[in-house]
Amino acid sequence: MRIRSLLLLLVLTLIAAFTALNWDVFLADTPLSLGVTTLQAPLGLIMLGWLIFVVAYCLVYVLYLQSNVLMDTRRTAKELQTHRDLADKAEASRFTELRVFLEAMMKQSAEQDKAAQQALVARLDALENSLRTSVEQSGNALSAYIGELEDRLTPDKNEPAALR
């Protein structure tokens, strides 16, 4: 128990003990003025009744406040859980979007790499064909030059000997 509860219980116990010890005085009739009239009644009993009424009213008020606080706490906890669930869903959605975006970027990058590789292979093929053509032309030119030199070096049988 908290210190306030213990203190309240101690005060109520002291009031009950005081009432029990002075019960005869509480029941003694005294003249009471109500402003318009006067009457004979036990003042101690009336004051004790007012005290019990005020304490009961305070207890009801405290219970009312606690129940309101408890309901507000539950409502706030439910709202917090709802917001937490929404945040989790939003985060999951963002992760899904990020994954889709990364997959699209990876696919695009792979396509660009493939296109670049194909372009490089096509260029290498073109260069290879160009090199072959150049080598072949060089070989043909060289063969032609060699053939021409052979023609010049070897005498032709149909030519007259004077031209040789």
C-alpha cells in the first residue's frame, strides 16, 4: 500500500476511536439554530453524518476520476496500437517498394550491361572483319606485287629474245 492510503486509513481509525470514546457526548441533545428556527438535536451525530457524507462523496469522486483515467489510458493504448500497426504496414510497404525498385534497377542495369556487351561484341566483330579484309587485301596486293616481280624476273617464252 502507498503512504497516502496508510495515512488515510490511520486518520479514519483515529476518527472512529474518537467517536467510540465520546459516543455519549455525540448523542447529547443541544439547541441548533437553522436561521429561521431552532431545534434540539445531537450536534456530534449531525457532524459525524456530514463527515461520512463528505468522505463518501470524495471516494466516489476519486473512483470516477480513476475510471476516466483508466478508460482514457485504454483508448490511448488502442489508438497507439492502431498507429503502430499503421506504421508497421507503411514500413513494410516502403520495404516492398524499395525491393521492387531495386529489382527494377538491377534488371535495367543487367539489360544495359547486356546491350553494352552486345555492342562491344558487334564492334569487335566489325573490327575483326575489317582486319581480315585489310589482311586479305594486303595479301592480295603482296601477291600481285610478287607476281609482277616474278613476271619481270622470268623471261616469257613468247617474247622475242631481243626484248628480253
